[in-house]
Amino acid sequence: MHEILYHQDNPYMPERARIVRKYDLTGDVRFFQVRLCNPDKVFPVTSSYSPGQFMMISLPYVGEAPFSITSTPSRPGLFEFCIRKVGRLTSRLFQLEENDFLWLRGPFGNGFPVEKMIGKDLLFVAGGLGAAPLRSLLLYALDNRDLFGKLFYLHGARTPRDMLFREEFFQLKQRKDFRCYLTVDEDPEGDWPFDKGVVTSLFKYVKVNPRNTAAVVCGPPVMYKYVVQEFIKLGIPDANIYMTLERKMKCGMGKCGQCVVGHKYVCVDGPVFTLWDVKNVKGLI
Amino acid sequence: MKKPKIGIYGLTGCAGDQLNILNCEDELLKLFDIFEIKSFVMASSAADEEASLDVAFVEGSVSTEKDLEDLKEIRKKSKILVAMGHCAVFGGVQSMFVGEDWDKMYRKVYGKKRAVTLTKPLPPKPLAAYVKVDAVLPGCPIEKEPFLKLAGLLAKGVIPRHPDFPVCAECKWKENECLLLRGEMCMGPLTNSGCGAICPSLGIPCIGCWGPIEKENWEAEAFLLRERGFSVEDIVNRFAIFGGMERADKLRKFLEAKEE
Amino acid sequence: MRLFKLKRNNLFPFLRGLEGFGELWGPVRKGRKVVYARAKPEEFDLEALRTIIPAKKFFLPPRFTALKFRDNTWEDDYRPRRKVIFGLHPCEIHALNIYHRFYTRLFTDPYYERSKEATLIVGLSCVPDDHCFCYATGTSTVNEGFDLFLTDLGDRLLVWVGSPRGEESLKLVGKFLEDVEQKDISDYVAWRKRRDAAFKLKVDLDGMPEIVSFSYDSPVWEKMGRACLSCGTCTMVCPTCTCFDLEDEYDLKRAEMHRERFWYSCVFREYSMVAGGHNFREARSERLKLWYTHKLVGFMSEYGAPACVGCGRCVVSCPVGINVISVVRALRQERTTALWTKMEVKDA
């Protein structure tokens, strides 16, 4: 009988990329700008993606882990990540220098349903490292400003030093076509010029048309409950409230099972879920 | 790239782990080629104890004041400290009753007069009871393959992480019949993987020599073994051999509760 | 579907003929256990019901090297050998169908695909024992997912041809096959009646998705969690369990790094633990709940059928008797005598 011919496309095979730029955003979070060594590659890596998708970053000898893409597809060619040093893989990543290699697979995940958001007011609420995936959608919306209604971005951090993309948001605050509110829980150095208090305290500034608003939240697990309550208070429907979740993932393709919640694979059915999903799948948040 | 400098040391133990490194006969040259070995007294008397180390492998438990001094010294000069073998990782068989009145136990073995020793004895404890341990290689003794894999990653500058799931997984991969179902006193569900389920594959129940996994369900195991007709004493004795300090302590409480 | 018959005394030559496709594997008894092993036709145990590990091991082995890395280059040299797997019962084939849908959904798993390409599946009928419940799961007969399927009628076997590959294999073994007659069909129908009457283990799976969903806060889970050894045996022996883990290994004596892929289990503590130590399912009861929710609810909504094929492996494998039967009965508030229900533990 005939010999079997294997095609070479293997979605587990990481693709080589180079660190173009890196700098520290906070004490333990670093920004990485990465470019694929072969930009024409479309499989298993493709350079087009949607806001809210993630990639598997692979470092040989250590392993792989998922990281949300923090850059916007409207500025193509580069992938950006915000990475907090928490484990073996991220510690290794922090040892890398500009021009060093790392390996990528993806993009994976559903991403934000941008097409459903067109024409709507957008309300973003970010806490801590949650700013990473939201920045992707925010920059996308700003680059395509006329596609959306009002734009509100609320961002909370523990202290001014812990605020990701602080300078970038200071700049963005100048823009007239979009409202950006920043708050910190504590201000030990006493030079914070904006709001103080938890992120939900910023809801007083929000003026959107609730029936025509897409609300997006990402942050530490404890934050969701309070922020979602505020969305509901505003009158935003469950199906228009989006959250992006974190889980352990080894494959990114709905196979390894480690991100499963109920019958959802966070890596392919998520990481973006609506409040409706969350109400129907126990254990998502 | 400069060769990583390593040292291989033994505290109180049988030296079986160091011996198993020497038993890696085919790979020994490779090992000596990749690493610059600064101290390995079991293999060579030419040791350089002044040198700072990239990696120190330490076997044995801390059972004397001399052990403790040596360990602190090793820790100070090493970037990465690897606890190697059950004694170093969990305290070894000698630590099974550490929670009890240790002086009484000591007298029981050595008599009323203090035996002549070079250094003051201490209740045996694992390295992590005294110093920061960066990586572990369990086993009594360690196995060749896991050692070579650990050493390989260390040579690449990666700190290895031992998986934490029971040996039952490896046992099933080898398509063994479950010895607990056959009524044997098998410690598999409590014991970390890594050995490749050597004993159960030969029909010999696991005695737990790779040490416990974290948050193992020893209550359920004890319940099951009681159902299978084993006496509390037998179960406790088997548990205690490789259970390490913590579990020995839990077991004592378990025993006390049973006696009430 | 094409149907033939095979005289009993031609079975071994028939199987030997299939070796023209690849290595011949089938159920072989070793002491008290049965395993799928490479063997001669005479060594197969035709009465064997369940092997320790199901046929999933042929499609994604318990542990294999998925990728190799050396000099900044990745390599994938996973090349399964061509195999004929003989003796798969309907439950096994149903499980492989679930496996197939799962591994080709959205992203096709290349390792699975290659193994599938390299395998000829030859099914075999069976008569249930006390632990089989494929009648309840609707998986006691099978219409697809095999290349050839043999039903044992004693002096002869009926041979169904289930795929183009099965059809092609007739070039190797067609000479042993004869056309069926009316009597063969009536004998087969009678055999089916006898076989269907032989199921002793009864379990009611009707409405399980709803029952499991509404039992989310049931104390049953906590009780089960107390008794679960977290050994992972249920997941390793389950023919529809698919979870795996990846780990980078670099053995000093090798030139290249190996990215190893191995079967993993949702009952293990680190299953839902992310870097930094946060565990989304710290409690054993939460992990068991995931297992049963995924089997009995999750697959229902995704594929329209539960991911249990009634093979009975969990029934004979769990040391404390946590299995589909006892869990379903407990959730239905029916009587069960499983060992885990007897465990009374004081708080440690």
C-alpha cells in the first residue's frame, strides 16, 4: 500500500521571533515588542490578529505559556506583550535582551467581537495587568475612531508606580475624542494628579447610552464582581458585557484540556466571554 | 560559554545518590565535559572548596551540627542549590519520628551516656528546613535518567521543576493492574512520579521512596487500606518510612485519634 | 455497507493477511490483565472485554516526543508505524469517534492525524460482563469509525466493511470472504437479541446533563472529594479522556531538547494551577466535578452525546469506587454501595 505523506504544518511548532524592544513598565512588569523573523509566515503563526487574542510564547528548555497581545492589529508588523515575572518561564523571559530570540505560536482565542461593537459606545475598565488585553482593543478603537460612539477608559492601579502604560495614558488623556480616567488605590509619594480610590469610583464620570454600549472589563479576579455590578447598574445588557479571563493553557487550541471550565475551553471559546456566558457556565469567574 | 562550576556533596545519608551519579558510566565523561567539577569528594579527593559554584548538589539530611555548618557554607557559595535524594528533599527514613521526644529516642538507641561523636547530633531534617532550596531531585536513591535530565537543564541555565503528580499515572501508562485493587499496601497515590513506576511494574507495591506529592490524600489512603484489612500500626509504619517530617507528624495525630 | 462472512478456521489467515497493511496488534491476556499488544493471531484473546488502557494509546501514546529543538531549529519527527488494531469493541470505536471529532475540531492535531492515517481498525463483537453498560450509553453497536468489523457467530464471523480503507484491505484478505446468505442474517439478529439480554449492569443516564448541572452545589461532590486519591487512574483508563501536558526535557546525553507530550489528568492538583501559584480548582471535589461535568454535560452540548461509552473501565479501576455508575446513582439520589460513600473522615 502507498506510503503516507505528512504535511509539515504543525500548529505545535513554534515560530522564531526577535525581541525588538523591551522596557520595564513597573517593578515586575516588562514590555516586549517582538517581530517574527519570517514575516511572510502564515502558519502556525500569522501576524494578523484580533484585539483580545493571545499567543503562546515558547522558550526551549522551559516551556510555553499564553500571553495576551497588547498591541493593536491596526498597527501591523509587531506583536507587543506586557509580562509580569511570576514563574519559571517569565523569569527566563526577563533574562532576554533586545535582539534575542523567542518563539511564538498563535494567535489563539476568540478575541473581542469588534464587528459587533461598531457603532456602539465603548466602556473599558482595566485593573492592574488587565490593561494589557484592553490596550489592544482601545488602540484599535482609537485608530478607527469614527467606527465607534463615545469612548470611556477607566484604569485602576495600586499605586502610580504600578500603573501600566502610565505615560502613554497621560498622553492619551490629552485627546479630545475620548475620555480617559485613571485612579490609584494609594499614592505613597503624594504626586498623583488624578483620582484616588478603587476603579469603580470612576463610574461617576461615565455617560453612555446603556442600550447601545459594549462594556469590557479585565483585571484581577476579585475586581470583576464589583465592576459588573456597575455595568448592570448602568443598564448595559448581559450580552454586551465582555470580560477576558486567564487560565492555565498548554496548547491554545482546545486540546490539552487544562483551561476547561464546564464545557468551555477558555483558549478557543474564550478568553473573551460575555456576562451571559459567565452566568451560564459555573466556575468561569 | 563558560562551563558551569558544580559541587556534589553529601551530608548524613548512605551516599547512594552520589554513587548513582558515578554509576552513570556512559555519561560520566559528558558530565565532566559540560561541568567544571569543583568538589566531588566521593569521586576525587582534589576538591576546591574556595571556589564559588553555579550549582551545588547536596544529598543527605541535616543530622548534625557539622551538617548544618557545611550546608550553610555550600548555600553561601552556590547560585543554585539542588536537594538530591529523599534525605535531602524530605529528611529521609531517619526523620520519620522527628516530631517525637527526640532526646528520649536518642537515649533509646545510644544509651544514657552520650555516644562519642565528632559533632553534636540534631534531629534529622531536610535541607529546606534550614536553607533555600532551588530545585529538588527526589528518589531513594535518585535515578540515573531523572538526574541526567535535571543536570541537562541546569547546564542550559534553567532551574528544573519536578512535576507534582502521583506515580499512579506512570503506572497506568505502563498498563499495570492497580495493586491497591489487588489488596496490596501500595503507596502510589501518595507518591510523586519520576521513577517510571519501577516497582509496581514488577508487581511490587510502591513504598513511597520518591516522597509524597503535595496535599496528598492520606486520609483516603488510610481508609482504603483499613477496608482492605490492614492494621493501623502496619499502615502507619508504612506511611512513615518515606513520608518525611510533616506526614510523620500528621500520622502521629491520626494514631492518637484512633487510639482515643 | 458491504457485508461478508468469514469461516472460523479462516480467521487467523485473514488476520495474517492484514499484516500486509502494518503491524498486527490486538488484545492479549497477560496474567489477570488484558492489554493491546503486538502478537500473532493465535495469541489474541477473542473473549477479552476491556484492556487496562484503551485504544487511545495507539492514536496519542501516553508519552512521546512532540518536538525536538537544536541550534535554534524545531523539528517534528513523530512518525507512527503502520498498525492493524484488531479486537476493538463497539464502545472503543465509539470512543475513537469522539476522539476523532475532538482532535479534528477547529485545529487538527497533527500527531493524532498521523496515527489515524497509519491505523487500520478492525472491530470485534463482544458479549457484556457485569461491568459493561454500553447498552445504557447507546454505544453497544457501531455504524462508523471502523475499517472492518467482525461479529462472531461461532462457526463463522460476519465482516462489515466500514471505510474506503477497509475496502482497500480486501485486496489483501478478500480471498477469505464469502457472500452472506439469509441464514447468516437471521443468525445475526438472534445473536443480537441474546447479546442485548445479557446486560446486567443497569444505569439510567436520562436527563443527566440537567441533573449534573443542578447538582453543582450538591454535598455529593465534597464527599467524593474526601475519598478521591487523585491518582488519575480514571482519566488514564477512560477512552474519551484527552487531556495532556507538555514538558521540555533535556537529557545530558542527547544533542537536542525534547518537548514531551504526555497524558495528564484533571484530578491532579496542578491541573488548574497557573504561574504564581493561583489554583482555579484547589479542592479535589472541584476537580472531580469538572471531570463529571465535562463527561456528562460538556460533551452533550458540544457533540450531542455524553462522553461515556459504557466500557466499564472506571468501574473496575478506581480503588475507592468513584465511577460513572456510582456518581450517576449518587446524583440521582439512588442507592449506591460504592466504597467512597462509606468513608467517614474527621477533619484532619
